[in-house]
Amino acid sequence: MRHVLSAVVQNVPGVLAHVAGMLASRAYNIHSLAVGETESPELSRMTFVVVGDDRTVEQVRKQLEKIVTVVRVDDISGQDYVERDLMLIKVKADKGDRPEIRELTRIFRGRIVDVSPSEMMVELSGQERKIEAFIDMMRPFGILELCRTGRIAMVRSVNRPVAGQADAEGDENN
């Protein structure tokens, strides 16, 4: 089972190396990792996706909490959360293929961010399954390069609008 762990850490040099080293030394595989500054410049948030049973993930969480620069670790998998992954993908784009690539990009709510005579680059964000579906749709054109951020996630607010009301962006739930 996949688990999403969110760790708030001190924003100091070496934290990522320390955390990754600890996980590697105990043979825990990180499926996805994203790190970035939070609303407080002294803190960063690390979002991990790890695969394992509840016991394994609890061990990962406990090991992370032992690291001095780790402030808090939460397994948010069982909570209501929003997740996103960001991708840039460069595909072959002959003149005849461009309209179809543009239409698929529009359907998946992506953006064309670069164009050359023979290639197009698309930016896309969303749930992992949406990203994977778009990649599958681009394969026939010829994927030249692909870059992904890894998953980020945040627990939803408890004071949410009633079901049926649109969220701020009108985006899908996750």
C-alpha cells in the first residue's frame, strides 16, 4: 500500500541528505519525494510516498522523528487530502500532429509552454493517475524528454464548503 508522509523539517543544509541516508540505510524505498520551503522560511516540507504495510510506514515515521532537524511527521494517507504532481513533457510534434497535441493538452488542463519546428513542451499538474494517463496519450507522438516533481500533498481544511459548492479553482477533488 502507498502511504503519503508529510514531514516538516528545519530549513538547514544537509537535512535532505540526512533523511534520505537514514531511509536508505534501513532499506526503505522512496517512491516519490518533493521538498520545498513552507510559509515559514525557517521550515521546509518534505512529502514522501513510501510503499509498505502500516507497520513498515510506522517504523519509517518513528525513524524520521528521531532526526534532530525533523519537527513533525504525519502519515496523511488516511486523511482527506489534496495531492498534485507537476510534469514537463517534450514530444515530437510534426505539423500534422500539433492540433491533436493541443487538444489533448486542453482536455487534460495542461499548458503548452514551448514550441519549436519539430517539438512541443507541455506543462501538466494533477493527480498521479492523470499524469500517467497523459503520458500514455503522448507515447504515440514520441516522448523526447520527461521531468516530474514528485507528489506534494496537503490535508484539506476542516471548515470546507458544503458538498456541491465549487472550490476556488473548479478543479477536480484530488
